Amino acid sequence: MISSSPQKASTKSPDHDFSYFKSAVSSLTNPAAVQSKNQSSSSGMKSLVPDFDADGRVWRREWSEEILRIAKKPENVKWIKSVRRRIHENPELAFEEVETSRLIRRELDELDISYSFPLAKTGIRAMVGTGNPPFVAIRADMDALPIEEAVEWEHKSKNAGKMHACGHDAHVAMLIGAAKILKAREEHLKGTVILLFQPAEEAGNGAKRMIREGALEDVEAIFAMHVSHLLPTAVIGSRSGPLLAGCGFFKAVITAEQSRALNLHHSVDTVLAASAAVISLQGIVSREANPLDSQVISVTFFNSGDDVDVLPNIVEFGGTFRAFSNTTFHHLLKRIQEVIIAQASVYGCSATVDFFKNTDSIYPPMVNDDRMYEHVKRAAVDLVGPTNFQVVKPLMGAEDFSFYSEVIPASFFFIGIKNETIGSVHSAHSPHFMIDENALPAGAATHAAIAERYLHDRSVSISMLHQDKTFVT
């Protein structure tokens, strides 16, 4: 996940159909998936996940307890920690997750779980259940970051300059752990759980390639989890609506003829033009944005060379912009380009702005489907108790899981790893990042409970619909 600090934001988003993102995913999936997504905001979606009724007809509490019991078996706890540590020792960057993928496939073979490989070069699509509809997916990302690990422990990264500094090693371990639980309870599954092990989340848009290669075939809903240093160990957190921001990057190039700094009245000052553009960009958010709709434009680099006597003919600067709705995101993109070009023109310069659209560096906002969020909350509360579920604030971080949410109903949630006693307090993408491994069994159980309960509740909904039709007939 592209990290950030917590921000406040509106819980409403006026539009999540910005054309760039629709075009990015429109050719990646089948009509059935698109239909499922379209139904998520309609009355037809109401029957997907029925409410828990008083007599326990939909879901029994003891099923949640059994899932948690399996996850907390001492041998399973030891095993899931071992899986995470083996992956942590051998971090691999985006689309290079060869050994990580091989380890996952070995574990799936041991569990007698069938899978398709490869998807998106190193990705895996595994399957547990009946092999028949309904299909629900759980996803974990596999890639590491180009960071030198600063944490000294016996399972420190063995690959120089590479580190699992965003918790993807834990994500994989928890999804494999969920696979083990679901396999043990396969006879209870009222459909099929698809397990997606995805490469290249870190600015590689592995999600788009997974979708393109069939990861969501027949799938009607998808869920994913991310570790969080903002929540205590094993506490689950999420929210309805916008959770993570859409994220884009830009690079501006201001150009003019080179001239001597001492003859300003005969010169075109690219540094002044670029500086004016940088300052003016801040007015987009401070003067044009709804204060209840959080947005960010940050200039993160400025390069005008190092000649102290000559005004440069080229100045480059760039940064990132983020927003919680596609409409707002599109507005920022449009205004960034307009402001930079206009300010350059005022000072007699030319300007170009590159948004890296061809390098898969733009992510849409992660907006949780309301009903999928309620399902996550219900499953988590029954599993770990109401005190271990928190409604979190939106974050300016970005995640390519949002591409799945553009196609089918989806919900993203966090699991806490904060433990000050062991030093698990550092944010993602820090060389000091570490996790409290006691969160792993709870994460595996949460994945499993969400998936099994979705299939169970969905089967009840279908049965009720059939009964209604029979009654009407």
C-alpha cells in the first residue's frame, strides 16, 4: 500500500465513475462481474447478505468459534508464523515474487487445494469449496519494497536492499492460514472461495493484470486485509464508503531559452515560473476544494540544476495528488495541468505535465461497498467481539485493491499489529517496520469467517428468493 498519515474526509462521495478508471477496467472482466457491480447499489443487492436474525437461522455463533479455535491451535499458530518468517527472509519486488509464489504453491499442495498458475506472471488463483456458485474471493498481495531492513532479528531479510516493509508477508501467511481453515471446513461451504495471491501491489498495478487474466471470473464479491500500526494487535478496523484515497503522480517540465542571471530584463526566468506554479498549486485545495472533501496536492521534488550564474533552460518538479472520489480526483488532475501551464505562460515559459498514465501509477479511490462493509463488520464482531472492531477514519494511503472494487462489490479492512512492548509501532514503508505476529491467527480466522459466512448467507438469500417466487407463482 502506498502509505500516508490519517486524514479526515467526507463519508459521501458524489461519483466513483471517473472515465479513466472505467476504461482501465472495462475490458478486464466478464459481463457477469460488471452486472454484479452494477447491482451493488440497487435493491437487487439487498438480498446478497441478509441480516442476522434473532433465532440464528442465518449464522450460528458456534461456527465463528470453531473457525477461531482452528486458527488458534498451537500447531497452526506455529505453522502460520513459520510461513510468514520464510517469506520475510526472502523478500521479492513487484513481478519478481518467484520464490514466494513457489512457497505458496507448496503449501497449497500440502493442503490439497487446487489452483491456477500463473496469473500476472507470479500470481495464483486457488479454490476451496464446491466448485459451484456463488463465488467469493479473498486477496493477498505478495511483493516487497526496495528498502534495506533496519530491524535486527533472526528472520531479517537476506536480500540486500529489499524488505517486507508493508506487511505483505503477513498478508500471504494469513491468506494461506485462511485456506487451511476453509479446507478443514470445506463440507460447510455453500459455494466456492477463490484465494487470490497477487503480485506487484506496490505501484505495479498487479491487480489490473490479475483482473485482465481472469482472477475475477464468476466472482461476485471480494475482500482484502492490510496490517495497520494504528490499531492494537488483532483489532479489526474498517468503514463504509471511502476508506483509501485515489492516488496519482505528476511531473512538470518548464522550459525556456537559457540566459545569464545578471541580465534579468533580457531573460526568461524558468525558476521563477516554476516557483509560481508550485505556490499556485496549493490554491487548488485551499480555495477550490470543499473543506469536507479531503484532498492533497504535494510537490515532492524540484530540480533546476546547480549552476549559480545561469538561469536554467529547464526546470523539473513533481509530486503526488490524492482524493476520495473519482470526480474530485479528475478535477485535481485537470487543474494541476491547467495551473502549471498557465503560470509558466505568465512568465514567458512553456510547460508540459506528465501524469504517467501509461505506467499504471494512477490508483482509483478505495470505496467500500456498504453491504460488503456491513458483512465484514458482522463477521468480525461475531468472531473477535465488539470491542475488537473499530470504525476507522479514511486514510490518504492508496491500494491497487481499488481496481477490484471498480469491477465487483468489495470491502477492504485492517488488522492491528501495534504492540509497543515489542516495538511494533512504525508505519509501513519504514526500514524499522515490524509486526506483532500474534495478529496472524486472528487475521486468518477473519478471512475464513468472512468468506464462509458470505457463502452461507448468500445461499440463504437465494433460497428465500426461490421461496418467494414459488409463493407468488
